[in-house]
Amino acid sequence: PRNDILLCTPPGLKRELCGRCQIPEDKKIVLCALADKSTAPHITDWQAILDRLGSDYIMLAYLHPQMRSRLAGTERIVDVSDYPDIQELMAVSDVMITDDTESILEFVVTGRLAYLFAVGAEPYQKKWDCYFEYTELPFPMCASMEELLSQLGSTDVDEYQAGVKRFKEKVRVKETGRGAPYAPGLVGPMARGGSGG
């Protein structure tokens, strides 16, 4: 149910979120959701990410508390680390960059572009048992700022989406956006903004 919002996004959510974050509603959004403080030294140029994506993008930065001091906010780079629900941020985002496999595996249901900033992935896999190897994930994997910028400018969207489709079939993703009795966007007493308990 927590992922219903990613497939059945309430029509007014982006307008509401953009108003709350004071950003233009007509811009595309790249969500940088970085949960591991060890990632911080590797993100050396936030503006370069936007430059690579183009002038029609704005960045929402959802960061580990110890990373926030490294972020120089601008009109196009907005710190949303205190935003209460990352699912809403993902629902309105066109592209996601993250070091968090949990978040990226939820974002995958949207089919939109996502990049895994996988600094330290190999030692992690050696230390813990995982359901699958990082190399099996369909997302472009980046171990450095240079790799991230290169991937942002060269991803084949059709090939990416085909890979996502194969991955979703492999792990049996069955998301429909109707996991709860009153999914987001539906008319009913418990729909978002309604009076249900």
C-alpha cells in the first residue's frame, strides 16, 4: 500500500509539493536521495548534475543529516531533507539518484530513470547475504561523480526500461497502485485529503 502513490499519484500532489517547496510546477524534478553519510565526499558538484540533465530540471535533495552542510542551496537546488514523506517526493520526480537500494527498488515501479550511486557496494555485498547481486539490478550504477555525470548523459531510455521490465518480472513485482482499499487518487472517505481515519 505504501507504494500506491507511485502508480496512482493524486492529481494535485505535484502542485501542492511545489508550492510547499517554493519551486515552479512546470519544471522536471530530479530527486537526490542520499542516505549514507559516506557518500557525501563523492558528490562534489551538485550543479553539474543539473547541467547534465538540462535547464528544465530542478533538484530536490533528501539527505542524511551529516550531508546537509555540504549542500549549497540555490533556486534550482532545494533541500527537502525535512519533508515528511519520501514516497510523495518519489511520486512527483522524473529522475532519481540514490545510494539507498530500498528506495530505488520502490521507485522502480514507476519505470522512470533511476541511478544507483553505489560507492562501497562491493564490500557491502561481501559482508552481507543479499537476495541478488548489485550487477543484477537494472539501474545504471555509479561509483564516482565522473561515472554519474557520464551515465546521466548517455542512458538509453528504451534499453533501460526493457531492463527494468525484465527485472520486475524476475522478482515478481505485482504493483498495481491498488494495494489499499482506498488507494491515492481514488474517490472515497479515506482518499488522500479525505476525512477517513
